[in-house]
Amino acid sequence: MGVQWREKHYIHSDNCDYKKRCKLSTLLEWMQRAGDAQLGHYGVSLDEMIRQGMAWMLVTIDLEWKRLPVYGETIEMVTWNRGATGVQWQRDFRIYGPDSADWIAQARTSWVLVDLNKRRIFRASACPYDLPVHPDDCVGGMPRKVEVPAGLKQEHAYDMTVRVSSIDMNGHLNNARFGDICLDAMQPEELERGLSRFRITYHREAVLNDKIAVIRSAWQDGHCFISGISDEGTAYFDAVIAADRDEMHRNEVE
């Protein structure tokens, strides 16, 4: 495998939305799984991390796509470690379609290494593992955290409660599920117009019985900001979705 990890995935019916396109949450789940698999290949399994009292905490995902995979396709996902800047580690991804000629989606993610006992962030130099870095390929720089513009009006979309079925083995709502949570704030006609990018920053974990108010903005310059707010008014996440500008242009022409 070298310093890049490769996995192939067939797009089954349960991986798809009502348009036969691969769900955003499915891609996020496979990205998470591929990163874990490469770390496991280096001897840094989830069980090993727990024994060391450490865990990786996802901070930001920036995923863009030319198109989403569709039912019946086999895609190849490639991921690699970009190394650390400050306390944050970067992991990049590219997704290739059946012809493998060019990428159809790519992503940058940022992570921090946390002390499970003291609930604090480790410096990158404190990582006790040798994690090979791939310096020759780069999707882009460290992804920027999502910041909702000051004064931007966000209105209530819906409320949700974290149920048992949404909890993963770490005891919290899995990161990939937030893709569904954000898209559930959209109307069908908005999704019909097409999307091209998803960026999310996680601020705190959501655990069993937490209540989340999902709020969203109107579209502004092709972007919609979505946030998840607790009863106390603190944010679980901030996200921004970008419209497919080519599709927007086609609709304007029509």
C-alpha cells in the first residue's frame, strides 16, 4: 500500500438516495473507515489507541465533488496522511469513478489527537507512533474551520433527539451521520438543483438523548449555512453547503 491506502466500494441500493446517487453520509463513513484501516495497517488500531488513552478527534471536513457516484458503480477511494501543522493533522482523500481516469470527488480533513483521560489535545510531537507522510500529493492546505458569517440570519429547520440507533461504539453520534442531518434541512427542490461541496466543523460530541435544534440560512451567493444548536445555545457543528453552479446556470437559462 505504501503511503497511500486504496479501497474499492460497490454502490449498493442501500448506499443511495432517492435519485440513485451515493449518500453523502455513505462517503463520509467510507472515508472514516479508510483512514482507520490505514492507521491499523501501521499498527495503530482503535484498540491500541484506547490502550494508550488516546483518540483521534475529527475537526473539519471539506469535501467537494464533480459528481456523486451512482447505483451500480464501483469507486476507488485513496487516502493518505499529510502530516501535522501545529496540533492538527491533515488527511486527504480522492475518489475515482469506474474508469479511474480522473477524480470525481476529493476531500481534506483535519484531526487532533486527544488525551481520553485528561480531555485535552496532544501536541503533534507527543504522538508515539510512526505515521508515514505522503508529501508528493496534496488536495490543498489544512481545511479552514466553518465560521457562520456574523449577522447571517439562520432559521429553525427541525429538532432532533439523539437515539440509541444513532450511537456508535464510541458512545456518540457518528461523524458521518451529520451529512444526513444537514441534508435533512434542505427541501427536495433545493437538492434537485444539485450540490457540489460540503464543509463541516465539529464543536462538541452529541450523546444519547441530546436534543439538537437544526437551523439554516437562506441561500446566499450559492451557499447555505447549517448549524446544530443545544438547549443551552452552544453549537454541536457548523456546516456550509455549496450549490452546483453549473446546474444553477442551467436553471437560470431555462
